Amino acid sequence: VLIENCAELVTLRGAVPRRGRELAELEIIRDGALIVRGGMIAAVGTRKELRRHGFARGARRMDLGGRVVLPGFVDSHTHLVFAACRADEYEKKIAGASYEEIARAGGGIVSSVAKLRAASAKELRARALGFLRRFAEHGTTTLEAKSGYGLDTKSELMTLAVNRELAQSQPLEIVSTFLGAHVVPPEFRGEENGADEYVSLICKEMLPKIAAKKLADFCDVFCDRGAFTVAQARKVLETAQKLGMPSRLHAEQLAHTGATKLAVELGAASADHLEQIDDADIQALAGSNTVATLLPGCSLHLGGEHATHCAPARKLIEAGTIVALATDFNPGTSPTLSMSMILSLACSHLRMTPAEAIAAATINAAYSLQRADHIGSLEVGKSADLAAFDVADYREIPYYFGVNLCSMTMKRGKVIYSRY
Ligand SMILES: [Zn+2]
């Protein structure tokens, strides 16, 4: 297929990962075109160049009508599989209850756990499939999906098995992450060392089973006030690393705990949230290959003081940290699957430029998932994953906030969504 008439073909070719000033380098080709063969990108250039290309002869032509084309979004932090929404809590939060108050009253993650344990794999799969269609409609072609609403061996393994079935049965690429250490499950609370006992269960039972069945690409821990301590996170993540699962961390969202420094020390692929980090954390991240994944959807949805206490994106970028953006799609704190909306929030709230936000949502996010060798940019030899938007200038994508301008999504060379 010869795809042509792209007003701007935003290729993102070049440095991997992008740090500092490089983050704004989009490598745009005006009046761009690309040739797709066997699901892969075979050529990239201007329309003029590619019409003369050897592969163009006999190729089917796809005219994108002067739209902007990006690499498909890589959403590197989601909680895809859950059993029910929590719109009731949303209303309580608006009335003034805090996220942590709701959690202490049996709401929050614990309410999602009760519902997931009562659900069947079939129900969870059907619900997630509906969301995956919507991810595709919004231009996302790869997403990471965490477990963490099961919190017992059976339900955690079931969630990861659902991830695997989804990866095999629909077009989006799914990266599976085990987040058994999301919160301490209700049956381990009330005892003084309940959290440590649960950590032992994760290390002695859950992780070896998950490793044996190869059900997870990464292991994550929610290391924060009200969840797990740095020492507990270290135990889980070191055990997982020995079993071949690299680390990710929910770090410094609610309180400053030292989770970011742990992420750097363990060589984690990513440290996510980071609203409460300090200058020493920023320096530590900047000197590492750990990606700082920012989740501005959370700050918006939680509102109140969360809305004004955002992660210091500018400082992170200027220090040379690898910055990525993700939705944190989940039923409690960020129920959005729109990466365009995340770009808008990154620009308006985190003061990232549209170019920086796009690189953070594609190539750097792909790097954090250790898949930048085949996704995240439009370059010869990579998977033909792309999204077309009904605009003539890439800056309009975050500018029209809350509007889905994606009109075509392609994964591995196949159109998986089209509004034409
Ligand atoms: Zn999360």
C-alpha cells in the first residue's frame, strides 16, 4: 500500500529515547508518504519521492486527503481489565471526600477488587474488548495493561490470562504487567504484619506461577502512602527481576516516599506519576535510563489540590530525563482512554509543547515498554502502526481539547478503525 497526501507525516525518526531538546524533534515530512509491505514500513519520504520508488509500482494507493499522520499512540500505563466503573465515587469526590478517605471507607481500589473477584474471565474480556475498540478509535495502537484488582493468586492469574487472550484475539498490541502489589487486600488488613505477609505471598506463590506461565512482561508496585513501603516494593521487584520480569513503579503520587530513587537503583523501565518528586529525584532520573511517565489525567479527574499539584514536567525535561505520557486508564482516578486529551493536559497543565507531548506519547513510551525497536516511530523496518487526524497542523491535536480528531488507525498495516 502506498499511503500518500499526508499534510504532515510526523515520523519521530532519530534519537531513542528522546531527552531534553531532542524531545521536541518530530522529524516531520510535509506532503509525506509511506509504503507498507507485509505489515511493515518499507519506505518513508515525500509523495514525489515515493511515487518513483520501486515498491510503488502496482501498490494500492491510500489517499489521506491532507491529514496529519502520527505513529500510533503507545499508552504505556493502563489498568485495562476491571469489572465495573466507579462513577458513584466520582460524585463523592466532587462533594469533598478525598481519594484516601474513600479508600479507607472500603471504596477505591478495594471496591474494584471485590467486583473483579466476583466476575468471570468472559465478562472481563468482553468489557475490555469494548474499551480496546475505543482505544483504536482514539489512535492508540499499543497499550500496557496491569493486573492489580484481583490481589489473590487465582484472580491475578485470571487477569493476566485475560490480557494474554486479548493480545491474541484483537489487533491492538498489549504489554502485560503484574501489579499484585497494588494495595494490601482486605483479608490481610487488620493484622500488624499483614502487608508483609501479603508481600510474601506475592514473592513465594504469585510471581513463580506467573513466570512459569510467562504471563507478564513487567512487574509493578504501587509504592506510596496507604499502599506499599519502599522495603516491600524492593522485595517484590527484586524477586520479579530474578524471574525475568523488569520493574515499573507507581511512585510519589500521594506522598514522597523514596520510590523514585528505588526505581533508579533497580534500573526500572519506568517510574510513573511523580507528582511529589524533589530536585534530587529529578537528578537521579536524569542520570538513568528509567523513564518518567507522567499521568496528567489523574490530576484532572481527582481535582481539588491534585489539579494544581502536577508533576514537574519542565524541570524533568530540562534536566534530561526521559519523559513519557500515558492515560493511566482506570476506573478510580483516570477513566479516559484518549491520548489526545492527555496531550492537551500535558500542554496546558504540565507546560509541555505539543511536539514534546507527541514524542512522549509515542517513541519515549515505546522505549519504556522496551519495544522501541519496532514501534513508536515511522521508520523503515518498523511495524506500520499509525493514526491519521483531521487537521493540517499537528499542534491542532492537543489544541482542540476533548475532541477526538482521529479518523483512521492502522496496526501492523491493517486499518483497524476508519471514519472515512
Ligand atoms: Zn496506575
